[in-house]
Amino acid sequence: MGFEKILFYCFSAIVIGSALMVVTRRNPVQAVLFLVLSFVGSAGLWLLLEAEFLAITLVLVYVGAVMVLFLFVVMMLDIEIAALRAGFIRYLPLGLLIAALLFAEIFFIVGPEHFGLEIFPKPNPQPADFSNTAALGKLLYTAYLYPLEIAAVILLVAIVAAIRLTLRRRPGNKSLDPAQQVRVRKGPDRIRILPMASEPKPVLPKEKAS
């Protein structure tokens, strides 16, 4: 057994084990940390496939940004662990059924007859000066140009919708309008003087005694 196969089995064991820990851990913080470990193992598998750019992108984007954001959100939420445990036991049979269906689909679709080295042989090793990023960019902007543009439009619509939902007017929401603050005048908009009648000076107890 070569060193590459040993690394493949090690990374595969890390990914499968951490994925199982994600769905079985009752503490959400621990589940997020195991999900980070699963992403790191997947990046190692991509390195074995000579997809260095995708591996670094997975670590930087998902592990370095998205999963850290998820971890902060989970830590700031007031989550009741007892309620999570009760829900885990309640939905355990349904989860086992869905897992069995997924394993059956993987067995029938990703099997040696449909997805093996005989049908999809291992790619030839590239030279040392080969640029993985340049090859990926050339493939995206030539063979997959239309799917890339469709995905860009969908992401743009999602960004616009998120901004629109954030800036919508809600009753009871206290917010400041910078345009109104700039148009304010120094006269009646700032200070208003109200005439008030003078009140008599209160008499202190010492003054009464004298």
C-alpha cells in the first residue's frame, strides 16, 4: 500500500467520523467544531486529487469565515440542551430511515459498476509548473460559462433581497435617517423656548423659625 493510499484512508476516516459526530453531538458548539474538522479532511482529499486551489478555498472560506460565523452565532444563542436532547430522541427513527435511504442511493449510484477506476481512471500527474488556478479559471469561463453566469445572477438576486429585507420599514423600529439630520435647521428644529410663569420662592423651615 502506497503512502498516497494511506493518506486517502486517513482523510476519509476523519471526514466520515467527524460527519457522524456532527449529527450525533447534542452540544451545538461541539457539532460545529466537528464540522470544521470534516471540512479540513475534505480539503486534504482535494489535495490528493491535485486540486490545490479548491482545497485552499475550502479552508479559507468555509473554515476561516463561514464556520467561524456559525460558531459565534451558536455561542450567542441561548440554546436549551435538554430540549435538544428530547428532540434528538424523538426524531431518531426518522433520521435513521433517511440515513438508510441515502446509503442505499450511494451504494446503487456510486458503486464499482458506475463509479470506479475502470470507468473514471485516475488523472495523469501534472508537471511542477502546472497552474491549478489558471486551469480552473479557463474551464469555468469556457465550458461552464453559462452555468457560472446563472449562478452569479442568482447570488445577485439573493444579495439584493437580503438588503431589501434588512432595510424594510418595521413598526416600533427605532432608526435614524441621516438625510433628515442633514436638513435640520438651527431655529425651531433645534431649540424651542416655552414661556413659563415664575413660581414663588419656597420658604425653608429655618426662615420660618427666625
